[in-house]
Amino acid sequence: MFKIKNTIALLFVFVMLLSCNRQKPQLPSNKGSETDTSTVSLLTINRNLAKKEDVCLKQYALHKDKSFKRNELGFWYKIDHTGKGNGIKDSTVCKISYRLSTLKGKELQNEMKQVAIGKKQVATGLEEGLKLMNKGDSATFIIPWYLAYGMKGSEPLIPPYTSLIYKIKVYN
């Protein structure tokens, strides 16, 4: 009887030790080692389209006004009027008026709105451009499609792959 109890106890300890081994981590099903060639092709195509757009926007901006500057993200800007207000940063709430048009001059919007910076309430390029401004400033931004509404656009107002011009005024 004593041998049976010892054997059962020993077997129980042995099973517990074996079950304490950690399972090897598994690769998630969406993280396979195979390369999705269609995704790579689309990324390459879009990268090439963005490079071509950058060349066109440089020509457009410098033809319009030599004082345009290129931001490291890829949009072009010029400060038309310098105000005396505070700088705009993340979490700043500001009132803006803007006129939005295509590079061909077609006006798409003309409105006034309140924007909270960092809350993705406007296109990425415009939000980053606003961070270059102070309250009271007015500026012109030329935003490439990949920093505006991208390859999907914002139908019916903004077609896909459309670069935009914003004429902005930030109020105190």
C-alpha cells in the first residue's frame, strides 16, 4: 500500500513537471513568412506615383511663387501673412477659414471651422502645415494626394489621387 502511494505521488510530481514546460511561441497566422507579391507590387506602384507627384508639385509650386518651401513630409507651403498669436501645437484648438481647390483651380470648399490639432479632423498634410503657423497667420499649402485624401479620395467632393491647395487663415 505504501509503495502504491509513493508511486502515485512520484508519478503525479513527474506529470506536473512535464506540464510546466512553456509552449514555444507560435507565429500568428497573419505573420507568415511568405511574401505577398501583390502587396509588394501595390506598394511599389504607389511609391513611384508619389515620387512623380513630388516632381510635379515642385514644378507647380516654384512656377507659382519662388517663396514656396518644401516641408520634409512632402507638402509645399508659404506664409502669406504673419500674425502675432501663439504657435499651433498638438492639442491646440484653433478657428480657421480656408479655401480648398485643385491644382487646376477648381474650388472644392470654402468654409470656416474649428479644428483640434492632433485629433485627425483634417487631412494629415494640412494638420502638419497648421503646426508651422501661429494664430493670426495666413498661408498657402500645396498638399500632395498621399498627405491629403489618398488613393480613395473623399467622394463626391475630392476625387482619388488629387493633390490640393489650401489657402488658410488662422484666427486668434
